[in-house]
Amino acid sequence: MTSCPRSGCDGAIDEDGFCDTCGLEAPAAVPTGLTGSTGSARTSASSRPTAWSAPTAGSGGTARSRRGSARSARRGLLGRGIVDIPIVPKRDPREAVLENPEVPENKRFCSKCGAKVGRGREGRPGRVTGFCAKCGHHFDFTPKLKAGDAVAGQYEVLGCIAHGGLGWIYLALDHAVADRWVVLKGLLDTGDADAMAAAMAERRFLAQVEHPNIVRIFNFVEHQHGDSTTGYIVMEYVGGTSIKDMVKQLRTQGDQTACLPLTQAIAYTLEILPALGYLHGQGLVYCDFKPDNVIQVEEQLKLIDLGAVRHVDDEDSPIYGTTGYQAPEVGKELPSPVTDIYTVGRALAVMTFPFDFHATYKTSLPGAAEQPLLGEFESYYRLLLRATHNDPAQRFASAEDMRDQLEGVFREVAAAEDGQPRPGISVEFTPERRSFGVDGTAPDLAVIASSLPIPRIDAADPGAAFLAGVTTTSTQELVEELQAAPLQSVEVRLRLARAYIELGDEAAAKKTLNSARCEPGDWRLPWHRGLAALAAGNAAQARMSFETVYDILPGEAAPKLAVAACAEASSDMVDADRYYRIVWRTDRSYISAAFGLARALLAKGERHEAVDVLNSVPETSIHHLAAQLAAIRARTGISRSAGLTEQDLVAAGGQLAQLDLDDTRRAQAARDLLESAYSWVRDGPPGTSGTVLGCRLAEDDLRRGLEKWYRTLARQAATRRERIALVDHANRIRPKTWI
């Protein structure tokens, strides 16, 4: 162990990276990229892929991660079909047996008052048995079983494999059931009544637990040790590696601040949240979730060490938890599912970036300026902030709610890492009602309000059945029908408010929203307030409402799309770029995001990337041709002095020639392209060898081409006045001749 570098402290840093005297984590260096056998685990914004190519054939939304793997193309359950998670091979149980089992001195504390006990002095080792100098309580840290002992005449002990807060853990063979490997968990201090009660509670609760991601409990037995009897829980042996040990292994490679790759940590959390949700459904709370208590074996996770599990309404049993993970209200209030949510958020943070979570950030998180990962993945940061909010009412209401949002964040992060979209079905919002801004210009705010996704109807709402029977297509008639609804439920009021927004009646919409009896924190209310503000032309106010929804639903695309549109309307092209980019990179079904991102990029002068974005609109979209034409305009809609090149013109001509357009749209696009080419030639020397739509980049050739397309447009003109104007254009542009 190394000495603690903190001023005034003479302690030593243990194998976990914490001082055995002051209890603080060793000061960390500025975090760097994590490396392992697969290369860089994090990439900066500048090094991530920026090409907006369409997904390769057959890849769909589950294209193979660029992180790669020596495995086959089949993805395991842990990766959820999105990324590859390294397999942890099964461990030979005998390799886990400790040669010299003892509790490290820096982890010896009195089980009654928490004072340090069993510590060495003046070079002499500390006592493993004795009495606490502060309260007089007896302590004993020695294992009670040794190799060869037979417990309950059935379990042959092979030795100790670990120790924890509630007792030693032994490896044994169950001779009564096919010599299977089992684990015996006993008490670290047999004189501790609370510890004994916790073990008995674990036996009582866990006999009912049956979940594939929770360690199985087989039996509960007692063993005589002289004049005393000790109880042992018999559970399945899980021979893998804990998440805590994975992080420790990374740090032994040289980087003391190394953490898990973000996608890997999220994948683990997604896998374990259903197990916690299962416990909550059984009326139980886990209380002590942390990386130490999750083990991966092959492609499966197991939640272990259930000694702190308790009934949600248990007011008598002792409460166990770990500093830095435990919710701040525990002790004043009973543990609950939302306190478990807090521990999951804290554990996820600890897995993914280094910070002093035991002291400096005991009940808070560092900011994005201190942790670049949080600035790079804003949705992830917002998810952590909600999960670890100091107000329990502001956290995710259930493990399922957190899992739904974490799934969206997972797809977003994976898409950012390799540039491949990872679409998913929203459980909260409908798809876009219509795409906005596809004509190449910034859309009207009212158009955006009528185009954004809307919340899915809550099937449990009393008015859901009534709304399902509404068939009128007239907004005014809809208002009248909703006003006369037999039950003015929340969903009915929200639909009525949306009808008023569509009619442009902002005052009525606000009044209706104010009368909706939504639960505190219901995100549907700020969402509709945002729509009302958009329809009224107030982008700044709308953005505030949509930002609130983003805080509550960080994994959803709809709030980000809405925030992006508000930013664009406020001429904040940096934020417009950021949020449109997140949405489009993750899910190519949000066509509005592609056109919005292209507009933001063009406003910042990033023409070539704007072209790539527009070209990435899939062929299956009804707006594919519009995107192709917009890409051609984006490529050539500047002057020679602004950077238009011969290669741009030739590429645009080749792209236009391949499009399947009707005669009118082809003639208009050809005319616009040749106009750009003609201006380019007049501003400098002609092209060398390139042609655009069959015309050499020379003035006479381009004049003839323009004359042809103007006359084509004249033949298609709807009015005589328009036809005459187009013929005049053709006559003016055609090359001068003696005839």
C-alpha cells in the first residue's frame, strides 16, 4: 500500500484506492481515455466519426460496433444486440479459495459503535479477537470453518473465498445434490445480534426470490462451534468477476483513474434493473446496490450479497448500506424503491468516471466542466442527475421507468461511438406527426408545434376509452366534443388543450392546461405548455418547458428535437446543431432532425457535412428526393469566392442525373444547377474537363443548357404571363449569334 498524499494524513491507500485513516479516495489525475485490449474506450467529439453515410445493407438499427470483438457476429444478451460486451469465463471454484483468509486491519471496525478495532501498533499486528476500547463490545474476525469441515452433514467446506460486511463466505461441496458447488455465508461477528437478525431476515425473504439475475438461495443451516451455534446461508456459487474487480483490473494496467466503457456500464445496469424491479414487486428493497455486488459470469449478470434486503414496510430491522451510495434520506425515512434507484445512479456514475464519491461528492455529482464524459453525453448526465436527485419525488418512480430512459441513452451513446444509428420505439411519445423544414427554409413555429411527436395516451386514464372513439377531423368540432365529454380526465383535458393550440387560441389552451389535474412532476403538462408557447411564437419560453421534459425523460428523442427547433428559432445554431445531431445520429426516422441539422451546419459554414447529412436520409423516406435536391442546393448554393469548386458542380450534376424526378422538378433543379455553374464560370476561368448535365463548364455551353431548360419550363408554365417571362429568360441567356 502507498501513503495517503493528503496533507496532514498519515494513513495508507488500500487496494480499493481509499485511505484507511481519513477514508477518502486518493486524489485522481485529470481523467484520460480508457484503454484496454480493444483500444480506446472513449472518443472525443473531434475524433468520433462524422460521416453521415447510410447504414450498410442488413445492418438496420443494430449495426456492428466499431469497438469490435474476436467473437462471431452474434451479440450476447448483455449487449442487447447493440454493442459487444466481453465474456467473463467461468472460474474454477478451487481458484477462489484464499490461502490465508483474514480481514485486513483497515477494514476492522466494531459492529456496534463503528470504532476502529484490531489495529496494529508500533510494528505489531492487530488482534483478530478482543473487545472494542470504546464500547466494550466483543469482536472476532476469525473464520469459524476450515477445510474439511462438514456442515449439517451435507456441505464439505473447502475454504474461505471472501469476506463482507455481514460475514465470511466459504466454498463448499453439496454432497446431497450431485456434489454441486455452493457458497456458505456465515456471520463475521457471532456476538452481533443485529448481524444475526439480518442473516435470519435474509433467509426468510430470499426463500421466495426466484429471478435469473439474482443469486439463488438453496438452504439455511446451523453449525456448532464449541458452545456457540452459527447460522449459514447456502446459496449458489457464481464463479465470475464483480464489476468492482473489473474496474480494479483496468487500474492495474497503469491508469489509476480508469473506469468501464460507458456502453458496457450502461449495459450492465440495464440488465440488473429488472432484478431490482422484481424485488420491488415482491415488496422488498435491496438497500445496498453497488459494483461490488454484481458479478458477471460468461454473458450473465448476478445480483449477490442480499444481506441488506428488507421489506419495504419493515420499521424494526437494522438498515444496511454503503457511504457514497446510500440515499441521503435513509435513516430519516425507511428505504424504498426510490432509494434503490438512487444507489443504482450512484453505482453507474462510479463505474464510468472517477470522482470522490465518499466525501467531496458524497451526495452530489461533479459538473460537466470537471468530468468531460458528462459534457460529451448530456443525456447521460441528465439521467444521473434525476436518478440521484436529493429529493426522492424527483427521481425515477420505478426501476422500469429508469430502464426505459436508460435504454434510450444507451442507444444514443452507442450511435455516437461508431456513427451507426440505433433506433428504438418510444414508450412515451408517438412518432413525428409530420416532418417540418423539408423545403429548405426555417419552419414557422406554429408548424413545428403541429408537427412534433405527442405523448402516447395513458391506457389507465379514465378518459382513454372516450378518446379512442373520437373520429371527427374538424378541430372546432373536436373542441365541442371534448368539452361535452362525460369525464374530464387528464387525458381529455390535454387533448382539448392541444385542439386549442391547433386553433391558435393560446389563452384557452393555457386555461385548459391550468385546470388539468396532473400529478406533481407529470412531464405531459410542460410538454403541452411548450407546444402552446411555440404556437404563440415564443421560442424561448417553449424551450424552457421542453428542457424540463428533457430533464425528466433524458432517453427520449422528442424533447431534444423540440429543444433543437427552439434553439434554431432563437438563432442559437450551436445548440441547434448539438440537439438535431443527437436525434439524427441515433434515429433516422426523425427526418425533421436531418433538415434542421443541415440548416444549422450551413449557417455555420460547414457545407460539406450538411451535404452528407442530407444524403443520409434513407431511400425509404418519402422525403428522400427532397433531401437529395436540398443536398444539391447545399453543395452548389455559394459563389466561387466562397469555395464552390468544379468538383462540387460535377458531383451535383451526377447526383441530379440519377434522381427519378418528374419533368417539372427536374427542369427546375437543372436550371438552378446550371445557373450556379454559369455564375462560377463568369467569376473565373472555365473548368478544365468536367461537365454538368452534359454541358462543358464553358460560358457558351452553359448558356445553351440554360436556354433549353428555360424553354422546357415555359412549356410547363401554368399561365401565359409565366410562360412569356420564362421565354424571355431563355432568349436573354442563349449564346449570341449572327442569326
